[in-house]
Amino acid sequence: MNFLIAFLTAVLCYILLYLFLRRRQAAKEALRQRMARLENTGGMDSRGNNDDESRAESAAFRFVRGIAKQLRKIHNSADLDFRMQQADWPLLGSEFLVIIFSIGLLLGTILFLLTLQLLNLFLGISAGVLFGLIYLKQSIKRRRQKFVNQLGDCLMMVANALRAGFSFMQAMELVSREMDAPLGSEFRKVIGEMNVGASLETALSNMSKRMESSDFDLVVTAVLIQRQVGGNLSQILDTISDTIRERIRMKAEILTLTAQGRFSGMILLALPFVVCGFIMITNPGYLQPMLSSTAGQIALFVGLILEFIGYLIIKRIVNIDCA
């Protein structure tokens, strides 16, 4: 029962983190739209920056930002800052560390109050930080996959714009306006970097580093070579677009064929925990000999290791790289 309460608390905390990030992202997008209107009209926004910032930043975020500023003086989180850019989260790396540590501290405190064991406090903090990092990794992975799925349509749009007489810069501006995130927002970043003095090669290379996509690396290479030696860029982009579409189709087919194996791996990983949780709720004393005796703890530890190894083997079998 204690484990179930702690688990539900952790889920609630990360739901609040998700809503918090959505709110920050909405405020960031609203500010970007107001700046775009100012660039187009040359006028002044009657609402004022101070009033907008007071609505965008809650007291909780100001508290997080204050702690994060002190943390940055101690530890340089440049790598985590880059991860925030990859996930497109409106946070600094130090701010993210403060948030996940706070969630872990809350989870650890609940476990400590339920069990009165100091070890559970550190286990809760570790679990909160670990789940936060996993959540970040999965967010980056989902955003990268969505970017790849949009890339074929993007290249077709750019190729058609070039045939219509647009320059490559104008074609990128068209993509940034018409395409949804993450591809549209990434091209807006490229245009922003070029507007402050960066070269096209530098801006596209930075975008390639953020997305870590072999498909987009091929696009960047083709564009840079065409700018140096010339050629029909629209035809090149059409060929790359067809290649990317075929690769996406092949990946989808492979995922379909390996769905049974992946589902078996998830069942293998989740079933022991589900059964143990059900037994602890319905008959709390049934597992007590295994949890309290040395032989039971050793058997439990060995079982967890073997289960994890089995999951890795299944994942390795069904994970087919078609890049």
C-alpha cells in the first residue's frame, strides 16, 4: 500500500511538471507572436512587458529560477542546457535539475513519513531524479521522431518553392510559417541565428546537432554542396524526400512485424511488479518472509537481475536498425 501511494504521488508530480511546461511553452509562443506583430507593424504592444512577465511567471517558477541561478555558480550545466533545446523546453538545465530534485525530495519525504526509514528518503530522491531524466530522454526521442516524419513534406515544400522562384532563404521562411512544431520551430531558430549574423552552414549545423537525425544530415550536406558547386537543388531535395519517405515506410513495417516481441518484453518487465503489488494490497503478510529473510532477499535480487537481462535480450532481438 505504501508503494502504491508513493507511485501515485510520483505520477501526480510528473503530471504537474507536464502542465507546468505546457504553460511555459504557451507563454513563450504568445511572446513570439507579439514580437512578430511588432516586427510587421512597427507599433508598440499596449499590454507592456512587465505585465506579460508577471502573468507568464508564477511564484513557483521564480523560486525555481532563484535556486537555479545559485546552482549555476557551482555547476556548469551546459550539456543539460543543450538537452533542454533538444526537447524544446523553456527551461535552463539548472532549472530542470531543481525541479526534478524537488519532485524527488517530495517523493522521498512521503516514503519516509510512511515507513520512518531514512533509506527510503534517499531512494525517493534518486527515483524522482531518475524518472525526470527518463522523461526528458523520452520527450527528446518523441520530438525527434515527429521531426523525421515531417521532413519528407518539408523537403517537398522547399522544392516546390524553389521551382516557383523562391530563394532558399525564402523557402525556409515559408516552412517556418506553414509547418507545425518541431520542424517549423527549428527553422525559425535557423532564421533567427542567420538574422543575428550566423552563416547558413553554421545555423543548419546547429539544427542538425539538436535533432541528431541522419536524414537531416543528408539534407544539410546536399544543400551545402549545392551552394558550393551548383546544381538543381529542387531535384536533389525531391530525391532525398523520396528516400526518407521510403525509409519511414520501411520502419513502420518493421515496427508492425516486431510488435509481438516488443509487447512480450513489456509484459515480462511489468508482470512481476503488478503481481507483487496486487499481493501486497490483498495479503500484505504473504511476501514478508521473502522481504525479511536473507535468502528471500537474495532470490529477489537474482530474479530482478534475470528479468532485466531477459528484457534486454528481447529488446535487442526486436530492435532492427534500418538506418
